[in-house]
Amino acid sequence: MKKFLFYITNNEEVSRHEEVFDIGFFIINTLALILGGAYLAYVGDWAWIAFLVIEYTWAMDTMRHNRS
């Protein structure tokens, strides 16, 4: 599982950041997407689910590619 999480959170041979932080960031953002989407569906505010998905995608892209 740890190797899979390293693969998802890093597109380089060696991470320039703390790998534990990257995995934590991925888990927290994924939970926020799932739980936030479920909550927004429950209250019937469907338009904001797209916003959550866009923000999640942006955060994952930033984590994987914006490493300096």
C-alpha cells in the first residue's frame, strides 16, 4: 500500500518533499472530496460537487508536478 501511495503522490524518482506529508496530503484531500461530495449530495447542493472535483484535481496536479 505504501508503495502505491508513493506512486500516486510523486512523479519523480526521489521526492523533493517529505513523503509522509505527501501521503497525508493525498489522504486528507481524498477524504475531503468523498465526504464533502456526500454531504453536498445529501443537502442537494449538486453544483458545488464539480467545484470540489476541480479543486481536488488541481491539488493533486500541484503535488505531483510543482516541486521546486
